[in-house]
Amino acid sequence: MKLEMQNIYKSFGANNVLKGVDISLSGGEICALLGENGAGKSTLMNILGGVINSDSGTILIDGKPVEFKNPVDSLEAGIAFIHQELNLVNDLAIFENMFIGRELKNKYGFLDAKTMIKKTKEIFEKIGLELNPEQMVRDLDTSYKQFIEIARALMMNASIIIMDEPTTSLTEHEIKRVFAMMNVLKSHGVGMVFISHKLKEVVEICNKYTVLRDGNMVATGEIKDVTTDDLAKHMVGHDVRTESLQRDKEIGNEVLRLERLTDVTHFRDISLNLRQGEILGVTGLLGDGRSELFQAVFGDRPKYTGDIYIDNQQVKIDSTTKGLDLGIAYVPRNRKENGIIKDMNILENGSLVTLKRLQKRFFIDRKKQNTEFDIQKDSLKIKMEKKLDLITSLSGGNQQKIVLAKWLSSNPKILIMDNPTQGVDVGAKEEIYDIILKLAGQGVGIIVLSSEAQEIIRVCDRSLVMYHGAIVGEVSGEDMNEQKIMRLATGGK
Amino acid sequence: MEKTKVKFNFITWFKKNWTESALFSTGVALFVMVILQTVALGFEFDSFGEWFATWANNWINILRNNAGVGIVALGMAFVIISGGIDLAVGSTMVAVGAVLMMIIDNGPNALLASTGITGVPLYIIGIVVAIAMGCGLGQLTGVLVTKGKLPPFIATLGMMKILRSVTQHFMQTNSPKVPTGFLQIASLKMGNLLIMPIIYWLVIAIILYIVSKKTAFGRYVYAVGSNERTAKLSGINVGKVKRKVYALIGMLVGVTAILQVSRIGSMDYANAGSGYEMDAIAAVIVGGVSMSGGKGSVMGAVLGMLIIAVMNNLLNLLGVPPFLREAFKGMIVIGAVLLQKKEEN
């Protein structure tokens, strides 16, 4: 089977996500679809999977134009989409998952488990998978769960399989297993689209590549003709504005030092130090463990081993309250889940951290609460109508500033910010960068966690790069560029 | 400055408040109930004075009869706003009541009275122990929920079974006698009125209203109930807040136990307080507290309790058969939650 997508356009409102993209794939090929976040990869694949419709452009299967109105159309044409969040029911057996929604029944109307198990076994044999169909899905590791989805797709006669970042949550061992499976499928003539950020893996498993940038197809060709460096360059482009924001640095004494910090599942052997007035970036791809590492430093994950020193004093941080008392501030990622309290007003959200200090004798000192809030509101330039409106009435950028405000009023020595500009528009983004620089100028030690290399380059003095829970490199000055960061983050040297 | 004169439109004003404020809709519901109840009471009296005396007396009875559950409901509001639930209140009350009666016992097998401690000092010991015991049992629930990581439903269901069973077992062979002096706590007359329980309820409601609005603890309860994760990541000791909430409801149950013992002078260990948990939860829900936590108020808990109380009285006045009355309670709870759901849109 040969699949072609030609001249695909798609926009969401004024935002042109795809601007005439072509991609083609034949049976037995594995094509890497590359690009940074927001380049349009997911949109393109969602069009192919029938999840959304394109504005214009054609999809051809074996030269014949087809139209996918919904995922069922796409599936019937032989295209299966394996999403990052796997679509399996943990509490059912493998064979039940294989036939979910299309269960086989016997003549009395009861489920025909025998036949379903038999058919599952047949498919497993075909792809060399040794699993008992009656095992519960819960007991499988993630790579095997992916195999179940693949087997299910094959049972529905899929000849093109889209795999959206299948290796991000896998261990090295599991990744090897997935690659072996992909080679088996290849030999059966199945075509695959492999979406990944990990260039090392791409070079290892794929034979074709297509790179998207800002909705344009910028490069395509045979993997054997390129190196990971070439691919990284294509992804980033040469003309990206990434100049570092200049400032007069006044770096003081060390405020934070980690020694061999380890958590069983998320990070290991992390040693680093941070000084007053320094902005340290920590970057990497999904699953690198940076968020978990700094949750541990703040006291949200007390089960760590290794040592934390603050101002050269060894400390044990076993609760977030302890973290706060030691002068650490933590602006979490995913503001809606972790940063704001939607049932509370702006003022209360902005003073949640300092409420205890604001309480005099028995009652909260409202006057002081208001004054302290106003100071932050003015210095962070937060735009709002009334302080007593609900926090959800604010824009994303202003909500983020409120989260920042609640921490700044605690006068932290160390400020940890995880994805500080998530869901924030461009203007507010620059304002937040300015705030970060200003705070560093006041002597606060700042750690910025981000998956966007541009953000790291723009605000940080130096940056650590993490890969699978370990620090794999440090970049600063000339070295701190997107190619270098991307190479380290994808596990390259 | 230009003054724009907005013509007051009752319907839009009403609609706006009805959808925006849970307290407003609860208040309106209560108002309607009171009118119905007043009509049901009838106007066939010789004079206005006589009518008013009957009306007021009816009200005092309503309030007094519901003061016990009303106090528990105040605590339940805190528990549910914090995202929890407490099923053990009735059993806790029985356990505390039993211990209280053993302490103030002046019968032949008295513990303390036989050592010469009698009268007011004895009552004070009883009261302090009752409240401390309620607080301690609540704290224990809190520890089970926060350190033991048990869902509150399970932890309090277990406590509910344990406390009533143990109390019933030990009280088989004990029959303490409550001294008449102790009964004054509930039945001391103010002027000519039997209103002490109402005053306790009112005072506790005012204190808790202030706690919920003006103290860090009060605000933390809302924060934890609305978004536990954000609360934790804001440096709030979430476990401590929850333990305090369960200790608080325990203390309030202790107060209710004191009231109950002093009103009746005895306790039916098998049945006393059974259904308190559901009555308190119903009151709080009717009063606009959200089962998912983070939303509601102490005022709502009072209004919700009043709605249920007035409705009971109304059904009584209308002569609705007793077995059917619980059905109305059920309907009003379901109706209230249906209204809450609508407000969320």
C-alpha cells in the first residue's frame, strides 16, 4: 500500500498550523516525522487519523483519493493511530482489550471467550509475540501494552501504523523490544510513521524522514544520507531568534547544592549548585526527570537519597512546608492543576503562601494582606479588575503572575520555576523573562525548568541538560545553542 | 461624572442572585418554607398576641429540637468543604455520652462522686473530658485519613461501627444516673423560655463563621478542599489541616453529647444519634456545600439545617404520616443538589 498526503493546509482561527505539507509512505517503510513542539506534527497526523479535517489538500491511497471524516473512516482504510496515552482498559484481560467494542458472541448472546482467545493467539504468533491472552493488561509493562495496541490494529487489517512518541515513557530495554517489533512489522510490509524527538533513535530505526517547522515541510529524504546533527539543524532552523538577554551579572555565594540526589524511579546521582543571582536552566525532553527532581528539592517528594545543602547547611526537606520555611519558592507546571485554586479569588490565591505569617493573634491581618498583594501586583504589572474576582477571570499570563506573586511575597532565596511560560502568550512571556532577570538582579537564585531550548537560551546564565533521569551535560555561553542542547537532550554526545 | 439611573428590575436581580449565590437560593427556599409553615399553623386565634405566642413557641421547639444535629452539621460543613466526610458522628456521640455519664454518675457505683467530688466541679470535669474525648476521637480519624491514607468514607465507617459496638458492650452492665443539677445545662430557663440549646448552637455558629472567614486555618480548609495539590505546593501542611478539621467535628460532637445527656438525662446506646451523620450531611448539602469540596459556608450549614427542620415541622402540621416524612427529606436533598449542578454551568 502507498499513502500520500499532498498540499495539506490547516488553520485554527488566525493560526496557520499547516501550510501545504506533503508526505508519502509505502508499505515496509518507517518514516520519521520530526519537528519541535508546535511544528504541526500532531495536526498532520490527526488529519491522517481522521480526528480532525484539513482545510484543503488530498490524501491518496494507492493513487486513489480518499476522504477521512472521522477515525472510523481512517481505520477502515487501514490506518491505525497509536496515541501516546494508550487506549487500553487495565482491568480487563488482553483478549478482552483486543476485541473491546467488537466483542464476539456465541449463539446464546454470551461472550465467546474461546474464539476471541484463539484469534488473539493467531495474531500474536504472526508477529512473534509470546503473551498469554488471558493475562491482565495491568500486569504488562508499557512496551507490551503498545504491542497489544499494534496487534489490535493488525487484527483490523491496518497496513499503516502511526506511532506518536512511542518511546518517551520507556526504558532502554523496552525501547529495544519496540524496535524489534517494528522490524518484524516492516518485514510484513506494514508502513509506519514514527513521531519522536529522540534523533538517535530515529537514525537507528527509520529509513525515511520528514521535518516540519512552523507548519512547513522543510526537509525530507533518506535517513542514510543524514546525521543527527543535520536533523537537529533542520528542526531548529538557522534563523531562529534566540539571542540571550544580556544583563550585568552579580553572582554571589552558593545558596543551593545537591549531592548525589537520587529517587528510585525518576532521577539519579544529581549533583549541582546554584549561587545567589544566578539563573540556572535545566532542560531535557519529556520523561527526563527534571520536574520530579525539583519537586524533591521543594519537599514534595520526601523519599530521596543524597544530600541537599542550603547556604552550606545540610538540610532534610521532607515537606513542602519545610521547603517554604527554608526559603524555597516553587512555581509548578500545569497551572490549573497545581498552581491556582479556582474557587478562590485573586487576592486569596495571591496570598495563600503567606497566610500564616499574615495572621496576627487569631485573625488574618486584611490590611497587611492587601498592602503586600498590591506591592506584588504593581511590580509584576498584573492586570485585573477587582481583587475579589475569581482567579479564573484572569488571562493565563496574569494567572501565572499571581502564582509568582504568592511566592515572591514570601521573600524566597531560591526560586524554582517549572515551565514558567506554559499557556502564556508571547507578550506576557517576555514580561515573565524580565521579572526573572530582575529577581536575579536582587540576588535570588533562580532555577528555570523548561523543555523549550529557546527559553533556556534567552534567560539562563548556564543550563544543565537531563536525559532519562541523569544530567548528561552542561552548556553555557557559546555552547548554549539549540543544536547542542537538542543533541544532549536526545541522548547524543 | 455622569450618573446613569438603572431601573431596578426585580426579576433580573432575583435571577442573578439565584444563579450566583448558593446562599441566596437557600435563603429563598427557607423563606418560602417559613411562609408555608406559617399558613399551615393557621390563623384561627382569638388575638394577635395568642397567634404570635403559638407561632414563636412552635419556632422555639423547632430550633431546640434541631440544635444538636445543627451543631454537628457545623462541623460537617468544615469536613465536607475540606473534601472529606464523617460518618462516625452519631456513634462518637454515644461513646462520648457514655463516658460523660460514667463521670458525672451519682448512683450507687459512682466513680468520682463517691470520692467526694460533686456538683459543679464534677460537671466541669465531665464537660472537659467529653469535649477532649470527642476531639481525640476526631484526631484519630484524622490520623487514619492522613497518615494511614484511608479514604474518609472508609475510616469513619470503621470508627462508626467500632464506637457504637464497644459502647453498647460496656454499658450493658453499667447504668449511670445523671444528677439533676447537670440537666440545667440544657434546661435552664432564660426568662421563661427553654432556649439554652439554641443559644449554644448560635454562639458556636458565630464563632465558626468567623474561623472560616478570618483565620488562616479557615481559608486553608477551602484551599485543601478545592485543590489539594495546589494547597500542598503552596507550602500548606495539608495533613495537619485535615486532622484539625476532624478534631473540630469531634469536639462539636462532644458538645452535642453533653446537650443530649443534659436534655434527656439518659442515653439509648443502641439508637441515640443514629442517622445524625445523614441528617448533618443532608443539612450541609441543602445549605449549598459541595460534596466535591471547596465550596459552601457555615451560614449555609445553618440555613440548610433550618430548611430541613421547618420542613419536618410543616409535614407534622399538615398531618403527613410519619413514615412518609423521610421521603420528603430525601426529595429536598436531591432537589438541592440538582440546583447546585445547574449553577455550575
